[in-house]
Amino acid sequence: VRNNICDHYPHADPDQIFISGHSAGAHLATLLVLDPTYFERHQLSLSSIRGVISISGIYSLARPAHDSRNHFRNLIFRTLYASNLVFGEGSTCMENSPIEYIHEDRTLPPFLVMSARFDMGLEVDARRFVQRLRKSNHSVDYHIIGGITTHGTIISKFPKNDAHRHFFTFIRQRMRR
């Protein structure tokens, strides 16, 4: 994106990129930014990333829906979803969990994390992720989108719920002028 954005938008600033995703896309967006190997592999710097917007993401593949690894909600998640995941050879759930890469000693772009009010239990994972970011002194805004918002409707009704307001406010506040 950074190397080609001006081909599509001539006035775009390649040093003002926001990365966003929903559900598995939010998982991948946060993993991309938090696991340093992805940027290092391509000799890129996080300095061009102005922010990360994660909507109803999965941050811990081992225990996304409850603090206890063996809680029935986590067992159901791993049975229905994580058992179908394909990791690199020798790779594990923990190595592919964004929350495992949060450390104080790194400079990270700011995060906006949003959860639906009824988010299949993933709001537990989001709160844990936000707490870890804050404990490590990283900038993060967290919003639970109210009403009858679910994991699917947080996106399908994006223009009608508060998620869009938080999304665009976050971007406007972090753009360099």
C-alpha cells in the first residue's frame, strides 16, 4: 500500500496509513502491526502507520471468550474456529495471537478498538487486549458499540451505529496536517 498508494491517489500521503479490519481482519491487522517480523521482513517501519482500527477482533486465539483457557466458551471457539486455522510450520495459537506481542519497549501507532455490545464473548478478549496495551503505555481508545449491536451488525449497520463516528473521529484526530 505504502509503495503504490500514489499510483491510485496522486495526492495521498504514504506516511499516513491507517490499518483496519473486522473480526478475522481485525486479528490480522493487529498482528501485522504488533508482530515485528512482518514489517522487518520487508524492511518497512511502523512510522508510516498513523493508527490501527480493530473492530470485533480476536486477539488471543487460545482464550478469546473467557480468561480461563478451558472455559466452555473457549473450547467451543477452538473447536468451531481455531481448529480450522492454518499456521506456518511449527507455529502455534500463541504465536499467532496479537496480544502476545504487546511490549513496553516498542513504539506503536495508536489503536482504536471497538466491540459490539453482543460480540459472541469476544468483548472479553477486547477488554484484555486494551488493558494490556494500556499497561504497556500504548495509546488506545476503546468503545463498546451499544444498542442491539452484534458481531455482524457492527459492520453491516456501520453507517447507522456509533462505530462510524468513532472510526472517522479517530482518523481525523491522528492525521498530520
